[in-house]
Amino acid sequence: MLGKVLLNVIVALLWPILALFAVQQVFGGSAAVSQIALPNCPEKCGNITVPYPFGIGDECHYGTPFDDGRYFNLSCNNSVDPPILALGNKVEIVNITLKGELLVYYPISYRCYQSNTTVPSAEYEAFIRTRKFPLSTTRNIIGAIGCDTFVTLNGTMNNKRQFRSGCMTVCAASEDVDTRTCSGIGCCLVSIPDGVTNADLIFRSLDDQKLVKDFNPCSVAFVLSKDHAADDVLPYSIKQILTQDETYYRNLRFPVVFYWPVGNVTCETARKTGEYLCKGNSTCDDKLYQEGYRCQCNPGFEGNPYLHDCQDIDECADGNQNSCKKPALCVNTRGSHNCKCPKGYSGKGTLSDPCIPDLNAAQRGGYKLLVGLSVTLGSILLFLIGWWIYSLIKKRKIVKQRAKYFDRNGGLLLQQQMSSDDSVVERTKLFTIGELEKATDHFNENRILGRGGHGTVYKGMLGEGRIVAVKKSKIEKESHIGVFINEVVIMSQINHRNIVKLLGCCLETEVPLLVYEFIPNGTLHHHIHNPSEEFTITWKMRLQIASDSAAALSYLHSSSSIPIFHRDIKSSNILLDDKYRAKLSDFGTSKSVATDQTHVTTEVMGTFGYLDPGYFQSSQFTEKSDVYSFGVVLVELLTGQKAIRALSEEDRSLTSWFLSHMEDSRLFDIIDSQIVKKDLKEEFLTIANLAKRCLNLDGKKRPTMKEVLLEIETVLSLHVSDETTTKGLYYGDVSSFSTSYLESVSSSSAEVSLLFSH
């Protein structure tokens, strides 16, 4: 009786779970597999499927205008029938596969001669540079058409050794040429060696078409997909091509296969830097490419490995995909399948070892069933009892541990602050550790954005898809808890567009956690002192960043509900958002003061090179101490130098070095070379004089942040501030593709070379 009750309980508990799992496998798996493009993005252009990382439109593809995004941003011309899918509005795409292949219509090379001349009347050479989208050496061939023609492929093997291969075709009359088969007369084909990384297709007329001009005025060379030259049969009439002139060749395109890798690093490097795109149940391959890699689902799995985990293929649903032979039963497994003979048969049930009748199977089957059932029921019962005891103990332990951490991390102190200030409650969410572990992949090292004096910052994504920055604070001493709570309270009181927004915190862990909005473009310090060749911070952008930072400090000093001294202004605490607008961060050492209070007396804290000398000597911090630190940031923006320079001892201090050049009227000797322009000298001098006033050793003679902001905005107002110029301010250094269609053969050559050579 007791056994029957337990069995009913077990079935009642497990049935909903098993049902939910089955529904998820049937519906969830198929939905994931069917997803080809990003949500709300078109999956097709006409009959051509467009899988991610490719996409139609700016929001639908991999990458950005600053990296490889332009190679994956496609256009679909629906004004024609059928619609045309194109890369850069120039190269027509025929097919894209998740095996990493791109089939396009590619121009041919030709050279034409008129009567009685040895100078070509028209010619065009199609280059096949292969740096970004490499030419497939296994899926293409090269060839030539003509009766006085030879073609060679000159290039590099594996970026090291030079090579040359080719073919020649000579004939006396068009009657000798086969209509469609490339027989070697009037047409020849040659394979492309494996390992080609860069190559030029070079072709010539042997005798300037002198003897064959009447029926063959032009020599033609081409690259062609092997699938379109199966059994040496071309998709066009060879005789027709042989007798045409330049008007025909100018618009003639042959299908060619290119490889398409993502990124510009190897698989191993992508994993280390967090740029790795391959999802679960897939492998990464970078052997075919000079740079970048591709993702491919593992055997037995299918789907788009750039969007989601590859899903298991049910081989049992399709008899052609499994190795079972009737009467064997096919059992699907993860990534594979098993064949099982039914009761009364022995064998493996495969084509090589089929099921055969077993006369003793019934007796053995009954005994095995009895033993198996007993063991199964006993195991389930023991498991349920053990699991219940373990869960009870673990739950109690977790509750005690979290309560301990909550008290230790200042939970009571924070509750007191919340009870005294309703704004803290409204703006601060208490996250669970489970939410933040899931958001940061269990605080994976690859998610680290930076390390600071008060903790480590991780990049994470919340359940609703919002990207956040999670700060794991350092609590080495009990006194450091006050720093953590101070930052929570300070940040909850601030609401300004140029200050990083605090979303909430978590007190359930050994180390307290803060959750901020994510600022994608890193620190001002990184962009000034580690400039990129592809993108630099222009003078206009530096003025805007200075204005944003000054606005934030002015707000803290005089516009917030309670005046706040930041106490750690430096370029590494100024973050840049997606539009390269500045946001002030790191309020671990900040102090709020009464409106009639002029200074706070504290232990000296901050960063050398930015510290106010008066504060360092007296331990009295005023709003003018923040002004001094901001002056150092202005000097960094002007000179591109670090606050502590790694040079001779007398020039280590950036402020001293700057002020000495100002005294000697040698300011323009130290302006950052990336922003130097003659017509900006007055602006440089104005900002330099402002920085000099901010760095005055007498704090009373320094300007307020309101005055600093006004002067910077005055200089910034000299620049055009309409929407077009604003876009140019942030993206003016980034090149874009032309969208007009080719007006001549030479422009087409330049565009094709551009798209496949970077």
C-alpha cells in the first residue's frame, strides 16, 4: 500500500516536468532552428535567404561602420523582378550559405582590338584581391575564351611563396570551336591551387588578334564557380562570347564563390577578448582565412550558430539520415542516434548488424524487467528522500549566509538611508545574486571591462536584454563598507544625462555589487592615450567631451539637491557613450555637503597627478579641488599627454610641464599632433588659458565649474551645431560606401576591388 502511494506521488511530481520538457523540445527547438536573421529583420530578398551575420539594413547585420560591419550590410532592390540582393549596391549576390560561402556575379576581364591596330580599343581587368572575403580555391576555376589568348594566375601561396599557373587557347576559325563544351579549342580551363591568399588574373593576346579579328575581336579571361562549369560545360555559349565586342562584355558577369569569415582575429583570440560569436554545439574554423573565422554546427546539429545554440537533428524522423534497419527501433540522442532491436530479437539493429529472432529473449526479458523495475523504484525513492534533505539544509544555509552578507555589506545602514530619503527607494533596485550571475556569465574573466581602486567592473545583460555594467566592490576592511554605501546613496540622488546612472545593487554576496547603465565606448583616458588609427577623437569631439564633463561637475556642485564633491576627477573616470558624449563615473570617494558648507576635512584620497596641492597639504577638500582636477583633464585633451609622464624627473608632472610652456609662450609646441590645425590656434589658446586658471595654486582664484562650463560652451558655439554637423562630429573620420551605380568600367573595377580587398 505504501509503495503504491509513493509511486503515485512520484508520477504526480514528475509528470508536469516531463510534459513541459517535451513541449520545449518540440516547439522551442524548432523555433530556434528556423530563426535565420535577427528579430524584426528580413530573412529573404526575393528567393535568396539572408542569414545573420549578413543583414538587410543598418540594424540587421553584424558589426558597426567602425569595423567589418560594411561587409555584412546588404541592400535589396525590390523595384525589379526578381529583387536583386547586393553588397554595397555594386556586387550582386546569388547565394549565401552558413557553410561560409558567398556566390556573387563577378565581372570578366577582356581586351578588344579594332582592325589594323595593335593597340586595344577597349580593355578591363577584374582584380581578385582576397584579403577580407577570400576567393575559394576549391570551388572556382579560371579560364579564357578566344582564338589568340592566354591567361595566367599570379599570386602568393599561404602569404609566403609566389606561384603562376594558367592556360592558352589558339584556333584558326570559329567553326573549330565547340558551342558549349570548353574543349581546349577557343576555350580553356585551369584549376586554382590550394592555399592561394592573394592573386592577380593576367591575360594577353598572343598576336593582338591580328589573324582572328574578323571573327574574334576580343580576348576574354574569367573566374568561374565550378558548380556552373560542371563537366566542363559553361553557362553561356562559347561561340556567342567568342564573336562579341566590348559592349557585350562590359555587363557580362560570371558566378564566383568567395569565403566570408567574421571578425579579424583567430578563434582563440576571439574567445579571449569576448568577441567570439559561435554559439553552443558549434565549432570555430579559421584555417581558410588570413583574418577572421567562421562558425559551423557540430555533426548531428543544425541552425544558425551565429544567432543561437545549434539544435539537435532528429535522425529518426528521416529514414535517410539514420542507420537503423527494420524491425529495429531508432532512438534519437543528442547529436546522433541509436538503433535498438525490439523484444524477441538480438543484434544491433543496424544495416551491418541487423536484428534477428531470439528464442530465449522472453525469459530473459521478464527477469530483467523485474530487476530493473525494483532498482528503478528504489533509486527514485532514495533520490527523492536525499534530495529533500539536501534541499532543506542548503536552503537554510543560503538564507543564513545571505542574511550574514546583508548585514556585513551595510544592509542595515542602507535601509536607514532609504527610510530617510524616498528618492533612494525609487531609483535603487535590489538585485538578486542569481540575476547578476546570469547577466555576467558567472562573472567570467572575459566580461571584465576594467579594474579600479574600488572594485572590478563586468559587462552583463539582464533578462530583459538590457546591457549593464556590474561593479564588484572591494571590501577589504569594515571601514570600506561606508565607501560602498556612500556610493549607493550619492548615485541614487543624482539624475543628470552626463553622469552614469545607478540602476541598483546586490547585498547578498560576500562582495557587494553595484549595477550601472552600460557605457559602450570606454574611457576618455583610453581614447586619448591609446588612439586608434581607424578612429581618433577630434578637437570638436574633445570640446564636446569637456563641455559634457563640466556640465556634470557644475550640476554636482550647484544644481543637485545636495552639493556633491566628486573628489576623483580624471580622464579614466570619464566614460564615452555610443555617440561619444561624456558621462562622469566612480563616486566611491564622493562627499555630499550642506549648502552652506565650503569644504570637507577628510583623509587625502584621489589619484596622483590630479590632486589639488592645497588639498594634499591641508586635507581640506573644496569644490575648487574638483576644478583643479578638471584642469588636468583639459591639459590632457590639449596635449594628449598623461597626468604623470614617464619621462625625465623634471617633466614627470603634466601640470608643471604645461605651465612652463605657457610661461615661455610655447603652447603650440605641445598641442596633440592629432588635432593641430592653424585655424584653431585661438581656440587652443582660450582653452589653455582656462586650464591655467583651473590649475592656479590659490584655490580661491580658480573659476567655478559654472564659469568653466560657460567658457567651454562659448568656444564650442563657434562650430556649427546642426544635426548634420553633429553626425560629422562623431562619425566624420569613418569612411562610407557610395551608393550610386557604376557609370563606367573603371569605376566598377575600383568598387569591386574595394569590397574584396580590405
